[in-house]
Amino acid sequence: MTSRVYLDHAATTPLDPRVEQAMRPYLRERFGNAGSIHSFGREARAAVDFARDKVAEVLGCAGAEVVFTGGGTEADNLALLGVAHANRARGSHVIISAFEHHAVMEAALLLEGLGFEVSRLPVTADGMVEPQALAAAMRDDTILVSVMLVNNEVGTIQPVPELAGIARERGAYFHTDAVQAAGAAAVNVRALGVDLLSLSGHKFYGPKGVGALYVRAGTRIAPIMRGGDQERELRPGTENVPGIVGFAAALELAEHLRESETARLTALRDRLVSGVLGAIPGARLNGGRTLRVAANANFAFEGVSGETLVVKLDLLGIAASSGSACAAASIESSHVLRAMGLSKPLAQSALRLTLGRDTTEGDVDRLLELLPEVIADLR
């Protein structure tokens, strides 16, 4: 049987063996609750503190500015809801882009239901948020702007430093969802100029169910859950010690490998893009060819159902997706591609191929061998 090819790393990544090794002691013998004052608890607390410092080193911030969460969605929700509620006396206007992840989109909808006003910035056909669009949308009562660093479907890298500067000049906080960025783009919060930044461990070869939110010192933010006083009283609940240890190890490793992996994956992605566009009539690349992360290639194929295409490829041993894993059960066309101006039929024809550390030239060539025939059959 032909070995399977995994080209859906934007949905999730496998746990790196080095990360698993770092986590293993905290799954069994070092099992203490980090809130306990006896030796078992102190051992767990030391592991959490060490992990926090490692994350802070990658982000370029203080350890006290790192809040561990249950994943990227929770981090996004804490950023939007927490900042909005804590700053309502200052204003009730929030700005997001039109192609944010559902974790931000749905949090914004909740804010609207609570009486906040949300503006959604348009994006270009190449999948970019333009700084002038943000400048035009800013108001005196704007309290928060949220624009993702890397789009999860088309991989475009947004001009976050410039966008954050515009928000800062007007006295608004700036949050970026950087879940797709770690290991693929720089996530130094000082260089980015952001007040809040979200991450999720399983996107960079760490464990599922653990994430982090950077909260710049002095940022007014309220908890969105009630319970204990863990994580600076912003995220109650017993710390997931093995998950936090794994998260930190994975982030440190991702940053260490970022430069070399970017060069390798860029060559593979360019090979993939050239092969698809050259072999399949009517194929188009979604998003600009330059300002995008190395691992992402998102295509549209006129006259084809993306969902059916994903199923056909899976039967041939190739795992891909038609968009965000968080919207996989939806029959609606991608809001990301619609925001970029694609028609509904074309948006529904999308195929997202995302490469990873285990992707080889042979994997790319296997896809290029099979995809033209599959497309032809579906048409």
C-alpha cells in the first residue's frame, strides 16, 4: 500500500518526539498540582515558571506577560472579550478584519450582541489588510483592533507593525491572532508593536489543548471565566503542566528551526505552485505569491467541489483540506475567499495544501502526479 501523504499542517501538526520527551515526566512521576505548596506542587510550579520564561524569551517579553490558556480559541476570546469588557467606559467600538479566524469572528459577534459596535475591514484580492483601511475606520471610541498575523486559509502575512502603530496612535489596543505564525514568521511582540498575541501549541508540533496569550503589561483586560486565581487571575483552573511544558518546548524548537525550515519549505511550495498552475487549466493561486508563509498554497479550481476533491484525494492517500478545520462541517463557502472577492462557486472549489517538517519532494511530486487526473475526472 502506498504510504499516506499529509498536506494539512495548518489544521494540526504531529507532536514532535523531542516535545513528547519533555512532557513525559509530567504525565506520570511529576504529576503535582502547580497550586499545591508541598514538594510535588513546587516541582510542577517550577516547570510552569520555566516554561513561561522560555515562551517569553521567544516572544521578546517578560514572563509575567504570558498567560497560558486551553488553546488559540480561548486566547482569542480572552483578548477580545476581556479587553472589550475592561474598557467599555472608554468606548464600545471594535475593529477586526473581514477574514479573521472563527475564534475572532464569533467573539466579535458576541460583542455585538452585548451592545458593542464592530467594524470589519475589507481585504484585497491578494488577501491583505491595507493600513489605510484601518486608518479610515478608526474612531475616538475605538478600544480594540484585531488583525491576524498570518491568515489561516491563504497564508498571507499581514502588515501588523504598521497596523498596530495606527491603533496605538489613536489610543486603541491591538491584538493579533498569531496561531498560524509561530515557526513560520517572527512573533517578537516588541517588533510587532502589539498589545496582545494569541498562540496555539498544536500548530507548531506541540500538544493540543494548550495555548497562550501575550498581554502587554498595563493592558486593561478582564477574565472571561470565574474560578481560581491562576494565570494572573485571568485564566482560572488547574494548570495543564505537561501541556504547558510541551507548548514551551515546541515554541522554542519552532523558532530555532524557523529560518532553515522556511528556506526548505519555500522551495517545496514553489515547486508545488508551479506544478499545479502549469498542469491544470483554470487553476488559480489564492493570495499573493510573495507575502505569504512558506508552507501554504491555496488553490481554486473552476468547476470543481473542493469538498469532493478533498475526499477523492484522501482515498488516494493524500490528506488536504478545503479551508479552515474549524469550519470543516460547514457547507458554506469560505468567508476568507469571499472577502477576497472570489465568487461563491469559485470559493467552494478551494483546496488548501499546507506543508510541514515531514513533507518531502516525493510527497509534492505524488500530489502533482495525482491531482491533474482527479480534477479532470471531477470536471
